[in-house]
Amino acid sequence: MSYSVATIGKDSEGLMRKSRAKCECGSSAELQYKAKLGRFGIHKVTVFNVPVYSCNGCGNSFMNGSDAKKFAKRIEDAVKSNLIEINFD
Ligand SMILES: [Zn+2]
């Protein structure tokens, strides 16, 4: 009996993240990894290496939808584990 192993890169989200995104002002925003302060209730958590798009035009910074969801989840988990500093990944 033989079988083959398929390598699927589905869970490597980082590779699928674009290096640029369009800001709502119309300029292009560049992907950068930054430390960001998040909140959950009264708690604050610093998250390192957060993928954030920074706009060259208006200075706005934002995350993509799935990263924003993950960020919120990571904050919640950190607070439940009594952590004040975590890494995004
Ligand atoms: Zn902008």
C-alpha cells in the first residue's frame, strides 16, 4: 500500500498577506509589523509584531479584517491568562 503526502500552504496566512493595501483616503498603505496596545474591558495588553498597514498619504494605520479579528482574540486570551505582553503570532 502506498500513499502520497500533499503539502498545502493553507495555514501560512502570513504569505497571503499583501505587502500593500489601499487606504480609504485613496493612497497606498504599506505593511509594517508594529507593537500595538489593545484593550479588553479595563485591561490593556501590548501585542508585538502586529501586521498593520500604514498609509503614506494620511498617516492612518489599519489592519485587515482577519488580522483585526485575530488581534481581538489574542487580547482576550492574554487577559484570561493574565498576560500584559504577547506576540501576535
Ligand atoms: Zn490614507
